[in-house]
Amino acid sequence: MGYNDDKYFNLSSAIPINKKFFLTLPQYKYSAINIYDYNDILNYLRLYEQYPQAELLVKSGLSWYATSKQILRLCEKDKQFCKWLYKNKDTLKNEYYTASIISAYKQNRPVEDVFLFDSFKKLFDKEGNFRHLKEVFKSDKKQFLEYLIKQNIDGHCYQDYLTACKYLGLDMTLPKNRYPHNFKHRHDIRIDQYNTAKAIRDEQERKEFYEKFKQVANKYTSLERNLTKDNYLCIIALSPQQLIYEGKQLNHCVGRMNYDQKFVREERLIFFIRNKSAPNTPFVTLEYSLKNKK
């Protein structure tokens, strides 16, 4: 019996009508195709011709692995592996990675543990946001992933912890910081310390920034104008808070988009045009370039 290559067809979603027909053919009499759980029966029968051990997998309820060449080759070479598969058939029905199964057998470890580690590793390697973690744990990635599993946490949670520890200046080469015995407890402490320290630092930086903004404003107050003829005032902004208020009242972006940073760097000055009759009410906002003087 001949088959065309699968690349010419998509049979994975095609439902077989009469699989028992194959049992009438001598070469497939013992193939167990009638209890094979999936639709890719042609692929299975090709492999059965080469690896009769596929029948044992199907009869053990392990159809998921009956088309894995790695599994079938090891079954052909190692009878102990076949016995191990049968012994763990109930667990293996959860459809684990082939590599996890082989590793579990060779390491004599529970397949659930090996699979969990492999799953963590795949996600960790694939996740682009873990670049810094990969650098820190480059030499002991296996130990790190096993630690995450043991502590029942993910990479994102540890990454937050690492950010906090580095901000606090802790030595992450020390085991007590790198692998705390009770991670969740230590994580909460470090995050709280980090938030407190950052709030204090942010407040100090905010005060310094506001003071610098005021200094620049005072430097250029000579550019303010009292436009007597037109009944307008032209006054310079004195703080980032005034920019925010101006932007909200006039529905534009002067309170955002880093205009305060440009002001402090003396790249752009911001002036408020106000009616003399309502000097505290936003009317028109003016951006002035010191470089171009316009």
C-alpha cells in the first residue's frame, strides 16, 4: 500500500470514517489502529511499519507518543524504557514533551517535575523581558529555574525582587539575597523598602527639579511683557505645576510631552498670555525658542 507525502495534504482535521478497514489488511492486523486516538492515521501506520512498538503505546493508552520517532527508537533499543512507559502510563496520559519523558526516564525523576522544569525553561528562554535575569543567572540558570519552581513563583515576580534589591544596593552574589529561604516573605519586605526609598528619592529629585525650573524662570523674567495697548499680559511659567494646569485648562500638551524638561534645559521657554481683566485664567500659551529667538 502506498502513501503520498503529508506535505501535499492537511489530514490532521480530517475524521477517519472506517479505521477498522486497515485491520483487514495482513500488515496492519495488529496495528491497533481502531483504538488510535488521533486523525493522522496514515502517519501512524507508516511509523508502525518501521516500529511495531507503536502498537504497545496505543494499547497502553499512549497514542500521543506513538508517532514520536524519539520515543519509538528508544522503545526499540531499550526494553526497560518500554516497561517504564507502561508503569507510568496513567501519568503520561497528560501528554508531556518527548524530551521531558526521556529525561525523566534517564534521570529516574518524576516526569511531572521534569516537565515543569522544561516548561519553565522554554518560557524563560523565549521571554524577551528577562534579558537582565538571564545575565545575572547565566552561570546557574538550572539552579535558578529549579528555585522558581520550588518557591512556586515566576520570572516576573523574581525580576521585581531583583530590581528592588539592586536599587537598595544589596549584594546579589550572596545566597541569602540570591535565593532567600522564604521568597514571598523576603520579596514583600524588599518591595516595601524599595517603594519607601524610591518615594523619598523621587520627592528629593522633584524638589530639586522644581527649584531649577524656578531659577530658569527668574533668569528670563526680563522677557515678560505688559502689552498695554492690547490689554494683555505675557508672563513666564514659574513651575511644572503651572504647565500642567495650563495644559488641562486649554486642552493641549504643554503639561506633558517633556516641556518642563525642555524648559529646565533652556531649550524652550513657556509663557502665558493672559487678559488683564482675568490674569489668572489661561488664555493663550506661547512657546519661545531661545536659540531661534522666536
